[in-house]
Amino acid sequence: MLHEFSVENFRSIKERKTLCLQAQEIGEDIEGNVACELEYNILKSLSVYGANSSGKSNLLVAFSAMRIMVTSSAKLNEGEELFYHPFLLSETDNEPTLFEIVFTQSGYCYRYGFTYTLYKIEEEWLYRSTTPNSQEEMLFLRSLNEVETDNKLFAEGRDNEKILNGNRLFLSLCAQLRGEISNSLMLWFSYSLNVISGLKSSNLPFYSRNWFAEDNDNRDKALEFFKKLQLGFENLAVRQKQIKSSFTDEKVVNALFSIHNKYNSKGEICGSIERYFEDMESEGSKNLFNLTGPIFSTLHSGSVLVVDELDAKMHPLISQYIIRLFNNSESNPHNAQLIFSTHDTHLLSSKLLRRDQIWFTEKDNKEQTDLYCLTDIVLSDGSVPRNDTNYEKNYIAGRYGAIPYIINE
């Protein structure tokens, strides 16, 4: 499970900001929202609110940027550019970007991170612990191409600095050389951390169609999900179709069809009709189907799903239902996690989220993104938001910040 994610000097985020999924002791227990792993209490879902251009998307893109850095590092040649997009609106616009992530894997809680500029890794580190009260153990610590390795705890890293390029991550190099620990962590980045956008989803239709065609067990769960939401169609079917274009040879793809009932003049079902899903359904239904593959594969594998604009083209009640899938121990037996940005303020009044599951982004007077939790807020009268407060009403009224300020002329 994911515990923390930190980012610094990336796009609109200048100062180090940390998104924390470790549950706070706030005397607030919503059944199913918290899981226990290695004695850590971890949140299963987390929301991020903020005005347009406040940095919500940049925060979530940072997850993807770190994942790209880790999974593609071993392919880089010396001198090739890194995925470097620093904050540009300050005098110090060429300082390193930092990513750090804390997660549990294979019985340990790992803390892994690095800093880098356009052409080189500046620092890199890997630590682990077993419980919240145990002391962290250093596996390796890097400064440029100098690496200090614990030869007992991380024997797979011994002498690997001799073949380390300046723009390659030490963890990725050790994984490429079949190190046991490094490969385990590489698998987590590759398969347990998935970042998508509810608006920019060009690859999602293909993924979800293929997933729906191949994953029989979870397909039944998805169909049950659609039936509960009553989207209009009775069933879905995937059929193979041959296509050919001037750019490609003939190939077979999975085509999605929706099946609707037909009715006679008395309103009785008299048959059915099958049409291409893309031609028949609404934009909201299309977007929901595109998210279905990632949602149910994440629930099945117990991994982490990061979604920018979860509520895009979606009714608020459907957003709530998706969040409940993650916060419910029955539908989420493997403790999968959902991190999402949203403008849907109805979620704040639904008593669906604890206070430590509600986060905000807001830009300061230097156009830098600030990130804070509802539990961090101290109101003008010196009080803090209580768990019996109407969060939605107070947020819209501007008591928590992170809303657009519109100039009245």
C-alpha cells in the first residue's frame, strides 16, 4: 500500500509537498476507509480539491513522472535527457526535482527517492523498516555516481556503481541485473501504480475493451456494476473485428457492443437490439466504461490507482459509488487504493470521506502550488473543522481556501 508521496520543483510545485495516506488519529471511524498493514493504518482513498490551475493535475502527473523515471531509466544512454520539468517562475529555475515515495511491499515499508536535473541523477536513496516504531535501515545512498551500499541488506548493489551512468537510477540498474529487492520494487512501480486522466483517456478504451474481453471473473463484477447504475443497456458484448487502413496491415481488434431491449406499444419487452457501444451510448457512459478496466483490475490486484478528474462527464452519485467500492472491505478485499482529483463538492457532504482523506491545492502569490489537508486548517476564529461540520458548505464559502476567486466588475 502507498503511505506517502513527496514532490519538489516539478511544474507548479516549487517547495517540497507531501501527500500522506497514513490515517491520522482523529477520532473518526468510517467503516472500511482504513486498512492495517504492517501495523500501519492506511487510507484506502484520498481526494484532492482545488481551483482550476491550482496544481491538482501537476500533483497527480508527478506520480506518473516518477513512475516513468523509474521504469524507463535502464534504457537510457549516457547524455540523454531526463523527464525534467522544474518550476520556472523563480530565479532558481535549474535546481533539482525531487520525488520520494513510501510504500509497503513484501513485508517491508520502503522509502525510496531521488533528485535530478536535465542530464543527471544528483541523489538517490533507499531505506526500509518493518513497523511504525522500528528503526529505518539504509539499503543504499547515492550522491552523483558515488554509492554507499549496505552489503548485507542490499548485496545485489555491490560494485554496481562502477557501471552506473550519470542519468540512470541505481535501483533500475540493480533490477536490470536481476537483483531480488530491486526487481520487487520495480514490479511495484510497473504494475501497482497506475495513473490516468478522466479527460485525457485516449488509450483507455482499448485497455478496457481488451480487459473486458479477457478477464472473465472481473467482467461479471463490471456487468453487475453497470446494472446497479442503470445506464440504459441490458448487457455488453465484445466481438472481434478485422480492420484495415492505408497505414497498417489487416488486424483483429476487440469491438464493444451494447445490447438494449426493444419494446412494443404496451411497454413490454419484445426483443433486443445490438449496436456499437461508441455509436449508441452517452459520453458519460463511454467515460465510465473506459475507467472500468483500471478500476476493477486495481481492486483485484490490490494496487494503487491515481485518477485526475474522476468526476469528468460523470454524475455525482456514480462518483460516490466508485469511491465506495474502494472504501468497502467486501468489494475491496485486497486493500486497493484510489487517489483522485475532483470538483465534485457533493462528496464533501456525503460523509463518505474522513477529514484526513480530503486535501486541497492552492497557489500562493508567487504562483507556487500549496498542498494541505482538511486536518491542517485552522479557521479564523482559531477553531479547526469538526467531523460534524458541513464541509461542502464551508468549502464553497471559501473557509478552506482552494477555490477560484472571480473578479466582479
